[in-house]
Amino acid sequence: MARRDARIGLFFVLPAFLLFLVFRFGPAIAGVLLSLFRSGTRSAITWAGLDNFARLAADPIFWRALSVTLIYVLFAVPVSIALSTVLALAVRRGFRGSRFFRSIFFLPSITSLVLISSVFKWIFSSDGPWSTLMAPLGLGGSWLGSTVLVMPAIILVGVWSRFGYGMLILVAALQNVSRDLEEAALMDGAGAWGRFRHVLLPTIRSALFFLTVLETVFAFQVFDVIYVMTGGGPANATYSMVFLLYDQGFRYADHGYAATVGVALFAMTLGVALIQRLILGRRA
């Protein structure tokens, strides 16, 4: 009877599962296959083999986009996780206004990234408040027009739009920490850092690993902020991998090469995630 019920349940779930496989993995498989062809709006699809990958390896714009993406990942991910951790520790206990602060901190994560980017584009402009605030330090003017300062501006906006989500994940993980353990550590003379390192960190390590992988995947896919705020400029200083994919696919209609960029991006993201799994996953 139990097996019969299980088969009936599987029969009802199977159509939805098949649709999930088709629409989730179908485009990915099609993208990999498309990377092996030459295709455009005015040309027929022809076999290219690995020519697109050879072109990618010799493309200086690809290497520039890769360096921009890696810089963004290397700075945005640690800063976002650190900020999420600090704020999670600040609001994890119930106190008057704790729910209000959690909501305020989470608000950027559910706000349109295009809207956020538009606002920050004005903030970082030459007439914006950030320029006025930084002028006494010699950092006035438009940050978005500087090849040196534009990446810190993009990273700041990216972190600001993501830290609230990580904060909620860590707040949920911190609820599993026993008050007795914290009080025992406090009675043993452990300071704030000692309690975090020996009591809190072991409990939230799995959540931190999950958050690290998640933030890394999102960071590799950075596009919206760059598209709205800089358009990849100035002088390709913010030209990311996804922006290169967008240009090749939609501006130049070189769909085979765009798919190749997508495959390379997927391979790098997967590789970084696996490395994180080997390094951090053992401790989680």
C-alpha cells in the first residue's frame, strides 16, 4: 500500500519535475552546444568546434573583463560577508526595535537593483553628496568617471544591495546558539572575540560556507549595477564578464561567442565553488 501511494505521488510530481529539468538545464545544455557553432542574425549556423574557445583565449577584452570580475569578487564577497556577520550579531537578540532594524537592513535586498543603481549614480556624480563629502580628502569629483575610484563605488553598491540577505541567514543560524554556552564562556572570562570564536563561529560555520558560495556566485554574475551606473566604463574599467556576454549576444549578435563566454563563466564559477567546498566545507 505504501509503495502504491509512493508511485501515485511520483506520477503526479513527475510532470512538474520534467518541466523543471527542461527549463532549468535545457538552456544550459543548449548554451554549451551553441558555443561550438558560429551564429549570427545574418549568417547561417556553422560548425566551429573549439574555434570560439581559441578566440576567447586570445581576446584581450575577455582578459580585461575577467580581471574586472575577479577584482569585484575578491573585494565584494568578503566585505559583504563581514558586514552581514557584524549586523547579524548586533540584531540577533530580541530587544526593543530589533525587528525594525532587521527590516531596515534587509530592505536593500528586496529593492530593485536598477532603482538602487540609479540613485547611487546620482550620489557618486560630480554634483552628488558623496563628491561633496569626499572633497576635503581630495577624492571629490565623479567617482564613476575615474578609472581608479569607479570599482570601489561599484563594490560599495553591490555590497549594500546584498548584505541584508546574508544577515538574515546568519541571524537564523545564530538562533541555535545556546545562551547557557555563552554565559559559561562569559563566566570563564572569555571576551567578545573569544565567545564569537569558540561558541558562535562553530555554530554558524555551515551557514557561513553556504553564504560564501552564494555570494560568490552572485558576484561573478554582476551586471545590473554596472549597466546602469557606468555602462562598462570608463575605459572598460568596470567591463565585467556578463557585460561581455551581453555585448556579444545582444549588441553584436555573435551568439556562438557569447555562449562561449557563458560557458567560461560557468566553469570558473563552478571551479571557485568547488575550491571553497574543499577549503571551507571540511570545517563546516
